[in-house]
Amino acid sequence: MTSPDIQKDIVSSCAKETLKEIIEDLNGHFFGILVDESKNVSHKEQMTLVLRYVNREGKLIERFLGLVHVKDISAKSLKEAINFLLLNHSLSRSQIRGQGYDKASNMQGELNSLKTLILKDNSSTYYIHCFAHQLQLDLVAVAKKHDDVNNFFDILANVLNIIGGSFKRREMLRDDQDEKLEELLVLSEVHMGSGLNRELGLQRPGVLIGDLNNRFSEVNTDLLLRMASLSPENCFVNYDKDKIMKLATYYPNEFSVSKLEDLSFDLDNYIYYVREVDNAFSNLKGLRDLSMKLVETNMYKTWGLIYLLVKLSLILPVATATVERAFSSMNFIKNNLRRRIGDDFLNGCLVCYIEDEVFDSVPNDAIINHFQNMTIRQMQL
């Protein structure tokens, strides 16, 4: 067990059996992908791929699939790395129905980005910008509709232009702020601490609004609005049959003309049942709850097309926190003391570390058999 080769084989066996459980849980259904890239402590570019899917129980799941070294971070190289990881686990690109990235231009830009290359292969792999910016989006909507808020940003823009155009005026404002901060500290009305009372730059409101409008295209906004019509909150108060039918047309491979007709008929029966017949659907909080309740009550079989729409809505990635946590784990495993860890060994360690819940569920016999069959061993375990 002290042999480095034996240790690598054990880690590889654990990782592959863990990934096998994840692929079986996916069960050949549609999935979304979350992708990010970063350098490790050895200054090697690494790309992380996370799957987002709805499992047999109707639960929304995000699972770490793997980390792979990329020679460069061009969109073409990242796409090739994604294809490699998917094929390595017998997953088809045709099953991708959503993609999520950070704001880097090589990821989600409009021209020759990774998002664009994947959309060329499959027009239904929609990209939704990270919902960490949803509050900013709401701010934009409010600013457009309310004169008082709009006027506030006009005044703020003028202040920024006046102060930002003069170094002397910026220093005067900074000195005045420092004096007020000292007074408040004496009165104990503010507190000192890490991250508190910092001086931050402020982007001009017009630039911010323009940037957000670019990130949320007309198609993305329309998708989000129509997905909201499926929400079960407040006894399906947002239900809108026309919007749900329009949502289905965004997935032409799944909803042919005949299936759209079936969906229209099913929706009438569905909304009456969930509102008037079965109390199990009365206190649901979101699409996640609805998905699990449809499976729990076995009604996903009756309304298969509606359940499919719910799943397609859920697998659209709306945040990239999972891939960011994967890189945090990478820096924990491959640090300055262990900087010579190879890519395969690092990937195996990450799979077991990040997906520890799945790893714990893997039978020991499965890992032992995999390890035993990797090569001829001197003895049977």
C-alpha cells in the first residue's frame, strides 16, 4: 500500500466507481454543463466540468465530472476538452440542454466563444447568465419603470462625472469621508473589521445597465419569464398556458407539432388537478419541489410532457458556484507541498473529495473488483 503506483490505482478505482454511480443516476437523461478554467499551483491551465441534471427521484443534482489539463484557454480547446470528458463517460453532446460559465469572453461572448460553438452543435443548449447578478437585473428593471429611481441614477451619474473628472475633488471627498468615519467610530455607530468600511470603485450606472442588457439576451429573458409560468408557488398563481406552450417551442427536438397538441390538452387537465383535486401540490415552493412531487405521486407518468418541461427548466444552469468550489478543492489538494501531483491522480482525488456523498455509497466490493482487474496482482484481495 506504500507504493505510489498502488496508491494511484486505488484512488483511480475509487474515482471511477464513484463516477459510474453518477452516470447511472443521470440515467441517459438531458443535462446541463457548468464549465470554468483556472491555473493550479504548478501554473497549468485546468478546466472543470460539472453536470446539472434531474435524477430518477425528480431531484435537481449537480455533480463534478472531472478536471482536465488544457494547453490553452481558447474556446476551441475548451470545447475539445468538454467533448473528451463526455465521451470518456459515454455521454452524448446531443443530450446537453443548458450551459453555464463565468463572464470571460472566451466562455460566453457572442463571437466564437465556447457558448457559441456549443450552440452551433445544438440550438437548444441555452445559456443563462449567473443568477448572482439577478439583483442587479431587478435594479435595471426598476430603474426603467420608476421615474424617482431613474432620476436618482441620473443624479448619481452626474456626481460621478464631476468628482471622477478631478483628482483634487476625489481627494476632497475621500478626506471628508474619513472624517465622518472617525466620528462614527467614536460614537460606536460603525464597526471595524475585515472587509468593513472599504473604499470601493463604482461603475457608472449607464455602463452597468448596458452591460447587464448585453448579458441577458431577448431569448434568455423570454425563457426565464416563461419558466416562471410553471412555478407552483401560491397555488400556481403564475400559471399561463400560452407562455408554457411558447416555452415548449424553444425545444423543437423534444416537442414536435403532434406533441405540442398533446401538451396543450394535458395542460388543461394538469392545472385543474393540481389546483382543485390533489392537496399534495398546494404548498410547493418552486420547480424543484414540483419535480419531486410529480415523481413522488407518480403523476410524472401521466403528464410526461409537462414533467419534461419542468426538467428542462431546472437543468438550465443559473449559478457557477459548484465549479468555483471545485477549484477551491483543487487548491486544497494540490498545494505547494504537493505540487508534483499528476493530472490523473489529482482528478481522482477531486472526484472522491468533492463527491464524498456518492463515494460513501459505493460498495467496497465494487472498488476492490475494479482495482483487482486493473492489472495482474500478486494476490487476490
